Amino acid sequence: MINKFLVFFFSFLLISFVSIGKENLQLVDKISLVVNGKPVLKSEIELAKKWFGLTDEKEAAKRLIEEILVAEAAEKAGINVSSEELERAIEKLAEANNFSSKEAFLKALESQGVILSQFRSIIKREILGAKFIQIYLRRNLFEGISEGKLENVKIIRIIYLKKDKPDFPDKFKAVYKGLEEKEPFEKLAKEYSDDPLTADKGGLLGEVKKGDLLPALDTEIWKHRVGDIFKVETEEGIYFIKIEKEDKSLAINQPQGKEAQEKLKKEFNLFLKKLKENAIVEYIDEDLK
């Protein structure tokens, strides 16, 4: 179920996307950017212009790069968007745009030249970004300010190793050996993890509840006990996970006032700045710089 935060998030974005059926998009596909090794097509930038309500291609590219980086960071942290969540989000967009069904909405988009796989990708990235803010940034920024029903939570640390990096074999061996020799998990995370956000904090992802993370991680985390250190392999990387604490926590319902939002915005901007500093962006289309 999409929480209130995500519903608000989507409602805000709908304003810029509601008129997509009114214009015929003429898309000529070619690679315009490469973000951390992932190609971005011209058609994706055109779709981003519609999604963000922009007319300037350069600004759309900038926003798309930021969105890709945040979604990538969320996935590195193990945050998950299920296919059910994705389809429910599209259903909400269809309803908000006064379509009789999700299928009719998608058909209308497709008839206007929108590539549906790209449309699903942009929706998925929006959900990942919103969940990252909710799960990681908000919980860390407003720790201890909560109310509501009790939920089972676990506090975890992670070491994430990306398989396609040249130093992956060496890092894997070093982490595996370090854990065997009882080196502190925090020290190994700071030294070897490919997730800069958690690495700086000794691998601390923080408090998670069941269903927050990728299914492969979620299953194993809730099978293990406090003190356990274990490995989970996904298609893109390997996670070493330490269960630091298990507890019951009050459901997150932090302040929504102006001061709280300003704090969250500042925290997010600092995080985004760090992502950009560590990103490798290749501009095939130099006009987008």
C-alpha cells in the first residue's frame, strides 16, 4: 500500500503530466548521456521534460540525472519497489488523469509516442526516491520523533560490493577475509563498501521494517538474529549484512511543518551534492552540459 507521503508525492507530480495526451511527441532515439555507465536516450529526456513540466532540454537532463543518481543510491541501500507497487502507482495516475482504466491510460501514452518501458522506469525511480527519503533520510533526521502503532524493526549495517567494478574480486576477498578474522564490520564498510552513503557511517543503513528492502535482502534479514553477519547476492552486487539490533518501534509519523520540511530539504540537498560529486556523467550530446 502506497503511504500518505507517496500519495502526496504523486499528486504534486501529476500537475506537470496531466496534459501528455495533448501533444504528439516526435522522438528520435539516440544516446544523449551516460550516467555511471548507464546510457540515457534522447527519448528519455523528452519524456522527462513532460514529467517535470519543463521546456528546456538541458534542465530536464539535469533533473533526470539527479533522479537516476537518487534511485541508484536507493537500490544500493537495498530499497525495493515491487511490481505491485509500480502498477498501483500507475493506476493512481490513470485515475487522476480521468482515464477509465490503467490499460486505457497506457494505450493513450503509447499512441503519443511514449515508450512504456521508459514510463515505468521514471515512475519506479520516483517511488525509489520517495521511499529513500522516507526510509533513510526522514528516519535519521527525525529519529525519536514518532507516534502510532508499534512495528517490528531491525537496525542493520551493510557492505555493498558492485559486481561490475574492476576491483570487485579484490574487495570481496578482503571483506570475506576481514569478517573471518573478526575485524570490525564498521571498519570494513568504511574501507570497502561501494555505497558511499552508508560507508561513511560504518555501513549503518538504520532502522528497517519488513517489506522495506529488496525481497532477497528482506527474506534473509528477517530470518537472522541480532549479531548475525551474512551474505546476500543479487544480480548487480553482493551485500554483507549485520543485524545490529531488533526492537519494536512506533510507526514513523514525523512533523510535517515548515521547519521539518526545511530540515529535510537541506539534508536531501547535501546528499544529492555528494552523489553528484561521486558520479561519472558523460555528455554524448554536449549541448546538455
